[in-house]
Amino acid sequence: MKRSLFTFLILTLLLPVLSNGQATKSYTSTEIFEGIQKLQVLGSVLYVAAHPDDENTSMISYLNNEKKYETTYLSLTRGDGGQNLIGNEIQELLGVIRTQELLAA
């Protein structure tokens, strides 16, 4: 009985130390201020384009940063039908490269 109670107490005391919870992110005053500004705006924008290189980054940035809308970009193709001037990849492989470029941007 004493041994199980002792084990329970040790585990209870060590649990907060041993648990690997997600670390909380500390926000800067600028990030907090922008978050508060976004609370006053209700709206979202879905920008739809046919090809990955058809996005209008100026408009998307303006709507997100100035107007505080939640913005999302949707490309209807992966860009695998285009030309590749810097490599040998064509068709599906080119689409994979362009998808990775969009995800990294």
C-alpha cells in the first residue's frame, strides 16, 4: 500500500516535468495589435486562378495586410502543362516542382 502510494506521488510530481506539451508562442506587440485589428473585420477572400503563375500577389497582399481579410489562393491546375526554362522536368514532374514552389512562398 505504501509503495503504490509512494509511486503515485512520485509520478504526480514528475508528470509536469516529463510531459512535453506544446510550447506557448510569445507574441510581439505588433502581432497583438494586428490581431486586434483583424477582429474588427469580417470577411474572407478566395482568389481563384487557372495556373500557379496567374496569382496576383499584390492584390492578395493588399487584401490581407491592408484590408485585414482572411485570404486564400486556389490554383485549379498544378502548372504541369507549362514550359520549364531552367530544368528538364516536364508535365507531372513540373507540376510537382511548381506545387512545392507555391507551398514555400
